[in-house]
Amino acid sequence: KATRPEIKLVEFPDIVIPEFSDRLYSAVEASIRQQIKEDIQFLLLLNQRMPSLHHYFYNVSYGSSHGDYLYSQLLCNKEDIIAVVDFSNAARLPLVWEIMRFYMLSSIDCQNPNGIRVDALKAYITAYLKSFPLTKTDLRNMPYIYLYSLGRNYNAYRTYITDGGQNTALLEFSSRRTAICRFMYDHSAELSAELSTL
């Protein structure tokens, strides 16, 4: 299990988010401000460690992927998915990224920011494997690839602040995403070991 480093709370570097501190103090109450600071400091620290995750992208399966596959992108009748919409983010991606992302953002089991049910994740991936094969490397590297994609992006916080701190849905999304990122940082090794058994 990875040990999360202690995060020292300091002011945001201007080169990372210009004018962030001034807008933060004028737009947001103290408790929310503190949470945003902790989250962004964690993401900045994680970004410094991103090069150590690059090797997980080697030897995994890539393919054409939707890039934003969620329930909201599906058109269904009473029993079946009849269409998938909005391919504006389509790209050639590691297949496991989209699989993990869909599960983490869509499963009711992932609504708890303090963790996920590993057995439910394994059941989801087992169901996927009935339609499309993944290699042992794909399964082993899946948590690290997802962590990498989560940790690179803190633009939703920037948008929340630059818009005057009014979009509470965006703040909730950012907080939830960072909570998932923290969970993945703490548990990637054990998730990798569990998924390798499939």
C-alpha cells in the first residue's frame, strides 16, 4: 500500500493558477477554501510524481475509445442501449482508462469517497471480459493509469474560482474527483494485485 505523503499547505504558486489566491479569498468561505487548498496541494504534489507512473502505459491495450463514456452519453429503450452519443472526446486511449473511469463515475458503489467495493469492481470487469479480452498487464496497470489521468487535472477548481465560487455542482464534482484520486493513490497497489487475479 502506498503511503500518502504529508501535504504542507502553502499559498498557490502564481505560475500554476494566476490570481487564484485573491479570487479564492474573496469568493469562498473559509472551510471550503481550506478544502480546496488541501485538494490542490495534493494534486500538485501528485503531479510532481507523475513521471514515476509513465511506465504503466507501456504494453497495455490501446484502442479507439469514446473518451467520455458515461450513462449520460447512452440512449436506451426499456431493455437495451440503442445508441452512444457525443464522440467529441474520442481518441486512441488505453482501454483500461475508459473502463475504470466509467465504473468510478457511474457505479453506485463509488459514491462513497472513502473507498470502493473491490468485489463490485472485479465483478464489473469480469462482465466486461466476457465481451472483450484484456491482458494481465492491462488488469495490473489499470489503477495506475486511472490515477495518472485523475491527478493531472485540477481545472475544475480553477473554473470554480474564476467563476466567482457560484457553481456548487462544479465544486462537488471537483471534491469527489479528488477524493477518488486520494483513494486511488492510497490503494493502487492493492487494487492492482486484486485485478491481476482475474
